[in-house]
Amino acid sequence: MSFNKFCMSSYLAFRYVAKEGIAWKDGVMPLYPLISQRKQIGVRDAGQILEVLRNLMGQICKDQSVGILLSGGIDSGILAALMPLHSRAYTIQFHAENAIDESLRARAYIECYSLRHSIVQVTWEDYLESMDILMLNKKSPLHPVEVGLFKAASTAAADGVRTLIVGNGADSTFGGMDKLLSRDWTFDEFDKRYTFVKPATVLKEPVPISSVYEEYRIDGGVDICKFLKVVHGRGIIQAFNNAISSAGCAIIEPYEYLFLDAPLDIARIRKGESKYLLRSIFQQLYPGLDVCLKIPFARPMDQWMKNWNGPSRSEFLDNLDASEFTGEQKWLIYCLERFMNLFDGKWA
């Protein structure tokens, strides 16, 4: 049985199937976490955000088996500052030449608040070893973050951690995606700018994915903040939930329990102050440290995928030139093909 063409196009464009209820094929329905039932708390300024986070973290950390995934950025850094002394923290370090190393910055947070720090090294071999089990659990190909998260969560589980705190939701709620918020895009411009891999450049029978954007069309443009919170955010939540739950841990995302009950100051973001409210909190919690502007969860895919020659399945264009794609784009194409190979005939 052939695979659903919308699912294939949507995964390439958004890194997940952006509409629920559509199966890849009979018996292969993507698994989505329940997010609509969360009770959210409105916040208007930095003081309210910090107060709500303190209360949330105090409730969460009553359980001694809680740890945190700690990057080099301010989102998880803020949460780390609200953890009890000697809590466990895990930082992912990708093993590749010239790979961005967030562990040095994370260590500065650790030293400020006396947490127990573990650095989890992730290699391409880890991807090859873990991809299939994660795809079997998810019933869908992966977001590039999932293997690293799975290894970090597995390490935490081996240490007795049963719940991991992560910093998801801060970017989409508090204006962290400054490049996407940098201008007023037309509808067509934003479609082109956000789409990760254009399905028509890869698939023989691509399906238009503009319907996913249509819900967010406003006056010829796009409600970017809403799009990022819903479409982008849902894919990230799905990926984190799959990776961490597959390792046997529960996941808590404190920022996802907050909503900004005031207009986001787009002009301020465009002047260079992305996440201005969280910056203020970070500076209060870490008065001796500069705000770190980093590439989010930068994976060394350009190195890992540099020798990949492209897909061979019949669904893909013949003689596809892999050199025309970035490492991240190659990964999406590679993962899609591997997923279809894995599930071919499984529930025939």
C-alpha cells in the first residue's frame, strides 16, 4: 500500500504531519500528545512571568526524581535557576568537528546554582542506532532533535530521573524567533521562507501544503505569532514528547503553561531585543553573565550528511542532486525514506 502523499509533503515542509487524523497508511497514524487540555496562565510582564515560573517549578520539583535538560540558552537557564540545589541537569554535546558546544555555557549556569551536571555526547552512530525505535513509537519520521533528546533522557532515566523539565514554548510565546519576526511577510513570502524542504523539489507527486498556512492568512500576510505557537509549536511538542517518553521519562514544559496576555512588542524585537521579557529575568537571575545569543540546538548535519547521495525510492524524483540541499534538508529526506522503508508491509 502506498504512503499518503499529504503526509510526505507535510513532513518535508514542516518536519511533521501538520494535520491530525491523517494516516501514513493503514495502521500508521502519527502519535500526537494531548496539549489542548492544558490550563494556561496569563502573564503581562517579566515580574509576573518569574512569579508564575517560581510557583510552577516549586510544585514540579517536590518530586525528587525531577531533572532538567539544560542548553546554553536563556530559556532553560532560567528554569535551572529555579531548581532545588543539587538537582540533576543534562546537556547534549554533539560529537563532530567544529560542532557548537553548549556545555561550556551550561556549566556557568550549573556553577551559579549548584546543580549536578552530566554532558551527554551524541554521535551519528547514535542516530543510526535509535532512529528506528523512535519512528516505530511515533508512527512518523523524526524531527532532527529527537535522537539527541532520547539519549539524554535515557541517561537521565538510568540516573533515576523520572521527569525531565525542558524549555519548550519560550521562543514561540515570548518572541524568540527574531528572524521570522524580522519583517511583515506577504503570505507567499512566508510560505517560501518557513517551508523546510519544498515537496516539489523532492517528490514525484507532491501535494500543496499551502492549506496549512491558510488558517493564518490575514490581509495578504500571515499571523506569524499564532502560526509559530500552533503549527511550529505542535511539531516541537510532538518531537520532545516522543523522544523523552520513549526513554521512559515524563516531560514537563513550564513555558507551555504560560501565555502572553499583552501584545508582543514586535518593534522591540526588530531592534535586536528578542525575548526581551525573558532577557530581563535572566539578567536578574544571572547578574554576572551576559545574555547568550545562540543557534538553537545546532546539530552538525552538514558534516554527518555530506557523503549522502540522495534517496532511491520511487516516490522521489529520479537522479536527485543531494548537493543542492543543506545538511538539515538532507536529513529530512533521508529520514522520510528510512521511515517508509521501515514501515513498508508492516501492517499490510
